[in-house]
Amino acid sequence: MVTKTFLGQRRLRAFLIVLALNLFSSADAEEAVRGKIQMIQPTLVQSLVYVHLQGYPTVDGGGCRSQFMVGKMDDTNFKSYVFSTLLAAKAANGEVVMRVNGCYLGYPLISGIEYSPRE
């Protein structure tokens, strides 16, 4: 009887550890997606910028799978670097690598962009 209880507790403990690791690892999972920009839609009321790539790839920032990504204009990095790079890449019809990490309002949150106009 003691052995069965001990084994049951070990299994439960192992299950809880695996569950906790899965929750923490998927909470903020950075993902990158490559493509050309289909749409950039700023919304002044929300102070957000929605971005959509050609071919409609689905992106996951850590629990919020969507074909749209969102950037916050309140974020200094996004406003100063990412937004201007988005506009340059869209104007040149260039390929970008969008990085998302986390979620905001159910959309993957843009954390960075890679674009080389020389390619």
C-alpha cells in the first residue's frame, strides 16, 4: 500500500513538472517568419500597427496564432526602428524577417525586423 502511494506521488510530481515547463516555455516563444509585406495598417485610436505578409503565413508569438502581427507605437524600439524599416521594405517590395515574441490583444507582438535593401 505504501509503495503504490509513493509511486502515484512520483508520477503526479513528474507530471506537474512537465506541465510547468511546457507552460513557461510557450509563454513567450520568439518566432521568425520571412516574407514580403502585404499590408501595414496603423490605427491611431489603439496606437497600434497591424502587419500582414504576402502568402498569409501564420505566426505564433506564444499562444496567439494569427496571420496578422501587431506592433505598439508606444514601444520606443518599434516606433523608432521597426516601423521605419517596415515602410522602407514595403516601398521597395523587399523581403523581411519579422520577429514576434509574446501576444497583445490576441495577436503576435512584433519584437524586431530584419531587412537588407542590398539583397
